[in-house]
Amino acid sequence: MLTDNRGGEPGPLPPGCSARFRLVRQLATGGFGSVYLVDQIGLERPAVIKLLRPDAAADVDQLDRFAQEARLSAMLSHPNVVIVLDHGLEDGVAWIAYEYVGGRTLKEVLAPGPLAWREALGIVSQIASALDAVHARGIIHRDLKPENILEAKPGVYKVTDFGIAKWAGGSVQTA
């Protein structure tokens, strides 16, 4: 039975996940599944859980792709890439826990209109630095767009969502 940490009521998190993370609220839903804001129990810090839809988890290819997202993301250590905290598969529910980046997406930052050139240059420099580190590990993001760039704090941006990333040339640099 899935639980939401609020008195054992049914919820989206599988038992092992809900033993480590306390559900706060749903942030988004899409074709892949749903994203939830959670608190990491014991460390008392916010995090994000990405859950794969149960019907997608029943598809071996989708499940493999989701597991690859967790592996690829976890291999990356860069100040401008979102950090993977944990992942799992329980009761047919696949999940990945990420650090919580509570700021706006780059799409939201750009909505009011063009940025000053210095601000734009700072953002582009951070994204380029992140991609340089990602590519150095043999990973290609393949879905870089303003919605997948998050403002961690004013002036600091992080690349997220490696859901369709792949290994360049079939191998990943591990060192």
C-alpha cells in the first residue's frame, strides 16, 4: 500500500520512500508521472520526488529509461546541475529524489522580456559550465530548454531533467 505520511492514509509514495521522505504537496504532473515536494526525514531538508506513472513503470523500456535518468544524474557533481539524493523501485512505483531547487524556471525568468546582457551572460556561462561537465562524463542532455533550467537562488542556475539523456558513443566516463 502506498502512503502519504499523514496518518497512514493512501498516497503516492511507496513505503520505503515514505519512510525516508515526508510528502508536502504535488508540484507538477506530466506525461512521465508526477513531481512532489517532500521533506527528507532525519535531515529535515526539502527535496523533490519524481514518480514514474505506474503504467509507464510496467513498460520495461520506460522503466529502464527512468533508471538511466537516476544513474546518469547521480554521476554528475557540478554546482550548476541538480543533485540526485536517492532512487528506488517498490510496489511497481519507480522514484527519484532530487535536491529541492525552489526558484523559478528560466522560462519564468524570461517571461517579462529580454534580460540585461550581463545577466544573460551570467546565466549562459553557468549553463555552458554545467554542460561542459556533463559532456566530459560522456552524457548528452538532449532536452535542454528554459523549463529545465532552475534558478537555485538569485543569479545561480541549475540544469535538471536528464530523462532523455543518453551516453555519447555508448560509454560514460566514470573518473
